[in-house]
Amino acid sequence: MIAMPEVKEQVPLVSEMSENLIGSEIIRIAGEINEKIKKGEKIFNLTIGDFAPSIFPIPIQLRDGIIEALKSGNTNYPPANGIPELRNAVSALLKRTQNLDYSPDNILIASGARPLIFGTYVTMLNPGDKVIFPIPSWNNNHYCHLTKTNSYIVETKPENNFMPVADEIKEYVHDASMIALCSPLNPTGTVFSKEGLGDICDLVVEENRRRKGHRKPLYILYDQIYSSLTFGEVKHYDPVSLRPELRDYTIFIDGISKSLAATGIRVGWSFGPPYVMERMKAFLSHVGTWAPKAEQVATAAFLKDEESYNAFTTEFRKKISDRLNALYAGFAELKKEGFNVEAISPQAAIYLTVKFGLQGMKTDSGEILRNTPDVTAYLLNEGHLGIVPFYAFGSPDESAWYRISVGTCQLEEIPQLFTHLRSALQRLTK
């Protein structure tokens, strides 16, 4: 008898979670763009939701405050929930800007919004619990994977500015543990209307009355990191202001990353029900996600300086809206010229939502743009435009919609951008 070779079962090298974790599509696209830039190509890189410090510097007072805090020896561990001065300053800011009354004891400081969002998932959910979230949206699919929770995915519509509505959510609430919402929304730069958010809040109020005394409540994770960046007559709304009875069921996420162009400073905060904040603090203390102490000291001082804060945010909003409006006007002109493009009027954040209906078009070399990756590559290679497709935010692969971010956009380069883009579109045929 011929001996058969022994077949060894392959031993997993890492956990099942990390083995199946999907990398960031935004970072992948940005990597391609950076390689082109290194080779000397002119690329209008509007992909990353970050700020170029040369265009959008942080407040001078905040910068100098961090330097002074370091010189003063603030280099040791801060308290697990943040220094008292910063929690007091955040409490005052919430009262001043949103008329939300939260005690400093119910505010948790961390190194930006990301650990607080992840901390909310871990603190509020068990493996197998169900989370409702809209698509497109930022990273909820990945947070569900990380925490082994299940998703109820709500595919939103362009006619609703890609914001979820109550009718799309109501069929899932009876079986869900949390609704993850964001307004202003990344990636769309659109916001909830008062009525739209109010209708969703009413679903949660009704569901929690039904569950009272029998099941764990339905919670809302409310990411309002872009709340200070609204334009024109657009207003920001939140669940607790609209329905005060949701105070015990809403966990807010906020910080300075976007409001002060301080993405690298890493100061964020969460606030909500006292017991939830205490449990989240306990979790985050074990993974060391506190914001650096010097940055906390400087942020506290800047938030208390109402005049400087208002002056900075007013000018900051204008710089962002100028870019968004210029881009929107450019796309409106392309549409007027007959090109199959659309854009949603800017409302908030640093994003413009645009559509390129180019699938099925033929390039001048005879290649057909068969799918969204083909269109994305054509816009980059021929239009010199780097943008992020909505499928990077959970939308279907065939979606023709994109996010444009203006955090690195030079206002004076926008006409040149449209010259390149128009030329690329003109070379396409049906």
C-alpha cells in the first residue's frame, strides 16, 4: 500500500475578527493618489476627511496653549474621564451652543471621537445584538464587525439627501438594541430636518415605553462631531432637545477634531446617561484612550474663551462654505452643459455629495466604464480628480454617488479642477 502524504490542517494565524476585517477603502484610494503625486502628477485630492494645516490651521490660541501646557509640565496621565477644567468647559459649551444641560460628571473625554464611538458599541451591546444604521455612513459596518453585532442596514435615498427617515427604520426597532445616527452626516454633508429627526425620536420613545420593565431599552448613538459646521439657514438638531424624554437613552459623540480643524490634536467627548458614561469610562480606561493632558489643558482654556471661539468658528465656516459653494456651482454648470453629473446643495460639514452617471460610457481609447471602480479610476487618471465612492461607506457597489471633501482644497485651484474634469468628460462617448 502506498502511504498517502499527511494533510495538515492550516492553523489560523490571527483571530477570526482580524482575519475578516476589511481595510479602509478611503486609505487605499488615497494611497494610489499619493503615488501619482510622488511621480509629479497634478491631482486634486479631495478624498480624506482631514484638513491641510497650511489651509486650515488650528486656532492660534489653542496652538500656543498646548505649547505652554507642555512647558508647564502637563505630560503625565490625565484622569480617566478627563481633567475637570475641560469637562467644565465642555458642559458650558453645550449649554451655550445647544442649550443642553449636562453635568461635567456626565461628560467623558477621550482621544477623539473614534474611541468613544467604539466604546459606545462595546459598552451598550452584546455579541449578536442588532444595530440599525443608515448607508452611506462612516464605519458603522466596521464597528459592528469589531463587536460581533448584527446590522439592520437602512439604504437611504438621494431624494431625502441620504438621511434616514422613520418609515425606513420602523420595521427594525422592535428587535434592535441601538440606532447609530450622525448629523451632519459623513459622507454626505447633509443634516436631519427638525421633523425628520423628530419622527425617528418618536419611534424610539414609543418603543422604550413598550419595553419598559421587560427588556433593555433602545438607545441612540448620536454623532454630532460636525454640528458647529452648518451653513446659511441650516440648523443642527439633536434628539434630547427635540424629545427630552430621550435623555436617558441618547449617547452623544462630539469633539474638536472637525469644529477646530484639530484632527491631530485628539480631543473628543461623549455625554449621556450617568451609568452609561461610568461604564464607558471603565472600559476606555483599560485601553488607554485618554486625550493627552497638555491638549486637554489648552482645549479647556480655548473653549472658555467665548470671543476667540466664536471668531474662529465664524471664519472657519466661511472658508469651508466658500469652497463647497464654488464646487457646487461648478457641478451645476457641468450639468447645465449636458454632462450626466449631479450635486446636492451644501448644507454642513466639509463634504459635497456628487453623482457621476458615467457607467456604460466609452473612453477615447475604446474602453467601457463598466462599473464604479472604472469610473473612479477614469476620474483620477484622466480628470486628475481624487474622490471617494459611496460604496466605501457601505452603499451598494453600483452606486454612482461620491463624497468630495474640501479639507485640503485650495479655493483658487477650483477653476483649474473643472478645466481638467470637463476635458475628461468631453472625451467620453455613449
